Amino acid sequence: MKNKYSLLSQLIEGQLSGELNESQFRLLQQMMLNDPESLVYYIEYTTLWALLDEAGGFQDIGFATEFDSAMMDAFAEEERTAPPIEIPAVSKKSQEDEKPTEIKKVHPKVSKFSIVSLAMSSAALLFVIVYAHFVSMRRGIETATLTDSMNAKWADIASPVEKGTRLVTGEKRWLLREGYAELLFDNQARVVLEGPAEFQILAEDRVGLSYGKVYARVPQTAVGFSVYTPNAKIIDLGTEFGVQVEIGGNTQLHVLKGKTMLMAGKTDRVNMEISQGNARKISGKTGEISDICCRPNHFVRVINSESNCVWRGQNLDLADIVGGGNGFGSGTIGMSIDPTSGKPSSKPEGRRGASNDYRLVASIPYVDGVFVPNGRSQQIVSSQGHLFQECPETTGLTCENIINVTTNVDFLVTQTQYVSDASLRAISMHANMGITFDLQAMRGLIKGVDIQRFQSQFGIRRYAVRPSASNADFWVLVDGKLKFKKEHVKIGQFHSIDIELSENDRFLTLMITEGDDPETRFLEDMVLTAIDSDWGIFIDPVLVLSPK
Amino acid sequence: MGPENLKNPDFFVRQLMNHRKRIYAFILTLVANTSDADDIMQDTALLMWKKYRQAEEIKDFAAWGMRVAHFKVLEFRKKQYETKLQFNSELFDSLIGGAAAANENVDARFEALKKCLSKLDEKSRYLVQMRHQKGETIKSIAAAIKMPQHTAYKVIARLHEQLVRCVHKTLKVEELF
């Protein structure tokens, strides 16, 4: 009789785990139908299973906490010498009585909890969120994909973590020694980890962070997504937030968008909503919660290994792009583009004349082209043939190149002595010059991020050797259409631009012309050209980015 | 349960947590698959919450919860009829009665189980912990004990069998073996 229960136990065990084949399933059913003892045993067994699955029910019986390999070796040895139990074949007749079906394991791609929560009232949502954290976690389920990584070094070199690797729920701790990794959960929550960081995938909508930094972007389909740290639980309520666990055990929560629920303290004693623009620190020693400044650029929010971009929320710097960079500081100060050829240059060029041809810039993917506007014929301002109809007539002269420089605002405003702590990036453009940036190419730099605005300050540089001769017009175009102009800008004047951009805008053009000055001017006893001293500069020219 | 509590999520959650063991065990016995039982438990909890707010009076929360769960299991069986093996109707009906009966003393059963667990040797307790508290799959346990997967099944099944016997004995119910 004992063998009957051993067999039953194995069949039930297999069935509970979804591993029985059809004939084994039929056997289990047959045993229960034909034998009341087997039926009772099955009920007791499944009830026991359910009780064992109760989370946290066994803390008081002293479970071992460390894996003991010697113990497991001893187990293995015992099993090698244990007698086998055969599962007998099932009669064909009993199989024919039932419909021929097949077990198909289906794992939800999107958390059911998250979907249903959308349809519920806020009170119900609160309940579901609280409830979900009492429910035992399912393990071994593939739930997230490594979608990108940059300079990532993982601790487990035996099983490499590469793009496309599926991560399963469970106890495995992932150690990202350095670099960055992006995970996309099946419920569409996106998480960026910054090494060094140690984490676990606790459930289909839950990450455990032992230390390091994680940034989560959670769409509506994944509301309820959570980050657990040793002393806090952060539950998303439709948001973007960053969590840092310091080596000393403190947890920092920075909420950049929407709101989260923070549960902190050793027994979840404190629950509070933290909304956009707020941050909290939870002491690792005392569990005390304190207000801290929300730091929007503290976390890596998006990575793109193809363009080598790490985005912390900063703006895209167009001066850096002129310097051959990716807009995030990789460009070279002093690098320039010659508007008369479209080629990069690091040498100063003197005054010269040029046709108003549109010249493609092949060396920088985010710069479409450059030109010397003269308004005498149609002025093309993009590789797609966009025309600037209102282009003013100029002499067609220019001087120097379009240069990536550093400066400071005081210098522009007061024209006082140039100071060495200049920290702002700027594009230096003498009249007459134009440069067109390819917004579409920049959108590819960091996927999942929108270009929202163009902002800059502008004026005339102090380099003007005859300051009183300066007089230039500043123009900003989008797809050939005039969006902004400021005429007759002279030295000592300081202005700002702020232009909204839409996702359909393809090209942004910055242009400086000579300000209606005559071809030949007289200043005191000097004869000057129209472009004399028109050293225009766009200071801190940026594209403001925002996650989609 | 007074009407003042009827729309209070905290009160509902406490009730649900108190009786969750019974409801979950009931579901698991009927569907015999832990993953399906998890999903049904979640759906059951949601439906309970919706009904709870409309209900006037619920005298026996656990019994009511099992009625809701029964409904959800039937719905599940209907939906999964073509894709999953299911116990036939005769067996299913037998299980409903048996599961509800076994659930009546679930708290005592839980206490007995804790005692039985404490009697296990350390290595056995560790395996139970791996399977249930840590949620390890049979595959990962097999890797840990350095044995084929079918052997791990055997080991875990034997441990469960041992615990069933112990709980049974502890509760001093009718001798099964």
C-alpha cells in the first residue's frame, strides 16, 4: 500500500507543477475515481501544498538560510541508492473515455494584475496593490528581457548576459559589476540599471535591489510595478522613478513623474505617497525617512549602445554635435565645420565669399548641411530641398567656421574680460552662415525620448575687434519655415530663444546674416565690409528632451 | 460584519488575508496546478472585492470566498476546456465536497504542519523551503541536489508524503495508512 501513496505523491507533484503527460494525468484521475483513499490523499496533499505555499508562514521554525553543498551531496547519494518507483501504463479504454487534449503551459505576457487594475476604481486599485504584496510569488517564470547594455560587466561569466537574454523570476541575484543594462518586462515596464548593482527579479512586476541604482519607467499597462530594497518597497502608481540603494544600506527614492507609494520601515509601518519632483531617503540603520532634493539627472534613464548614448535626463547639446560629438559631451572643443565646403575643420579660416549652395555634412550624422546664405537665388536649407523663402539678400561673404566653443553668459552680457571659467557650450557662427541639424537622426540617438523644444541664448561675441560695427540678424527655421528672427543685434545685447518642436519636425536651421549693412561701410576712418564684427554666437543651444 | 465596514478596503484585506489559506487550498485542490491556482486566486480576490462593496451582509467570509472561487474555477474550466487537461465532472464534483471539508480545520492543519516541519531533519526542511518559500522549480532543485529532474520529483514528493502523514497523525483523524 505504501507504494500506492508514493506513486500518488509523484503524480500529484507532477500535476501541481504542470509537468504530467496525458497518460500520467489519466492515471491520476483513474486512481482517484476508483479508490476513495486516493481521493482523500489527493485532497490532503493539495491542501498541504497550499499551506506550504503560504508566504512567510515558516519563519519561526528555523529554516536554514545558507545553501549547504555537503548536505545536498548527501541527499544525492541517498537518492542514488533509493529503489525506483515505476509509473504503470494506463489502459487504452480509460484513455478513450476522455477527450484527447494536450497540456499547454501558458504564461501571461502581461501581468494580469496590472491589466485588471486599469479597469478599477482608485480604492480598488489600492486594494489590489496591497493585496498583490501578500500573494506568494511565482518563480521560474520568464518575465523580462535584456534589451540593451553598455560597457556591462556581469559577475556570472559562466552564463553570459547578452541582448535578448530572458530573465526569470526567482532567487538568482544578478550582479552588474559596472556599466549599464536595460530590461524590458513583459508588462512593458522598462528598467535601467547602473552598475555596480545587485538585483533580483522577484516577480513578473517586481525587482529587488540589494544595492546600486535603478530607474523605472512604468506605463499604464504596468501600474503596480515595484522595486524592493532591504528597507523599503516602492510601488508605482503610474510613473517614472529612480531608486538607489547605497552600500551603507540607505535607500533613496526620486520621483520624476507621476507618483509612487513608499512603504518603509522593517515591518512596513509607514506608507506614503511620493509624487513628482519629490525624493526621500530611508536610513538603513534606523528606517527613518527624510526629505531630500529630487535630483532629475541622478539616474541613467535611457541607454543606446548603438549610438553609445547614456541619457540621464540632460538636454541634447547642439554645440557638442558641431564638435563631432553625440550631444552629450563627446565632441571636441574647437572643432568646426566649414560652411563653404561642409567639411570638418580645426583651422581658422579668414574672410571669404561663397555661393549659396547647400552643402551636406557627411562627417556628422546629426548635422544635415551648412550654407552661406545670400538670398539672390532660392535658398535651400535641407537635404530634402526645404527652401527658406524669406532669406534676406547678403553679400555672400563670411568669415571663420561654425565652431564648437565654450563661453559664459557674463561675457556676452557685459563684454567684460574673458574669464577662464567659461563652462557653457556655444556655437560660434559669424555672419553669413547657416547650419541645419537633422532632428530625425537625433531621435534615433536615444529611442523612447522625444525632442520637445529648442532653447538657446544668443548675441555677439566680444571677439569683435570693432564692437560698434557689429550688426547681425539671427534666424531659426524648422523645415524651412521661419520660427524666430531677431534683427540688428549688436554687441552687448543678450537674447533668448525658446521654440516648441513636434515629432513631425525634421530639420532645425540656425542662421546668421549681416543685418542689412551696406556692402561697404565707413566707420571713422575705416572702410568695412557688411559682415565686419558680426561674430554671432548661440550660447547653450540645446534640444530639450523628454521621455515618451 | 457591520455595514460601516462594507466599503473599507483595509477591513476587506484583513479578512481576505485571514481566510486566504482556505480559499487558495480549495482552488488548488480543484484545478491541481499551482500556476492556474495563482491566477484564479487573483481573479477571485478581485471579484470578491467588487461583490463585497455591493453586499449587505457576509456572515462567513471564508465560505463566501469559496463560493466565489468555485464560480471562478468553473469559469476557468470552461475557458480552458480545449487547451488543458481537466478532471472529469464526476471527479470534480467529488473534489468540491472533499476540498470544502478538508478546509474546515485549515488553521489547525496549518499549526500541525508547522510542528511537522520542525520535526524534519535540516536537509529536508531546506528542500521544502527551496520549493515553497523560495519558490524554486524542480529543475533548479535538481541542479542543487545534483540529481536528474525525475529524482528531484521523487525526493520532493516523498517529503510531501511524509508531511501529509505527519499532519494527518497530528490531527488524530481517521487512520489512512
